[in-house]
Amino acid sequence: MTVTVLPIIEHDSKPAIPLAKVMNERLTRFAMELQDVHLKGLIKREPLFEDVVIYISYNPNYAVRWKVVNDVSSEVELIVAEQCNRLGYIKWKTTSVNTFNGNKS
């Protein structure tokens, strides 16, 4: 199984530039650690050709939130949830299918 964790940087709640840089680097590090360390066991999970894609981001209170964005078995989602809960991440709840606002031009 291929595990991909993507940090999602939302620009509508942008803090001051130096703080934003630190927070974005921190989120990128969290994504790499979640993918390469905490969810490493999923790589050997059958079926090997499946993928799991996880987004992580900050909520408005700057807590780290997570969301599985593709179809996976409930067992895989439960493993992701357990690892994220251990790390203190909260489940990303959205009311719409489209997570992104896109350009508002």
C-alpha cells in the first residue's frame, strides 16, 4: 500500500509572515513523520497496489487536523485514525465534498 500525506496550507487564515513560515515548515515535517514513521506499517499491508491519501492542515485554532481523501477500507481508516489520535491530531470535518475554495477572483 502506498501512503501519501500532504500538508495543506490554507491562505485565507494567514498569520504574520515569519509565523506562517514556521507553521508551514512544522506542518510539512508532521506530514513526513506521519507518512514515514507512524503509518509505516501500512506499506506492507495487502493489497500492495492500493493507495491511501491523507491531508493534514491547521484548523482555525491552529490544531493539526487530518482527513483521508480517497476510498480505503474502514480498517485502514481506523489505523490512520488511531495514529492521528495518538499524535493529538483531530479529525477534519467538512460539510462539502470539495475541500478547497479555489480562486475567488
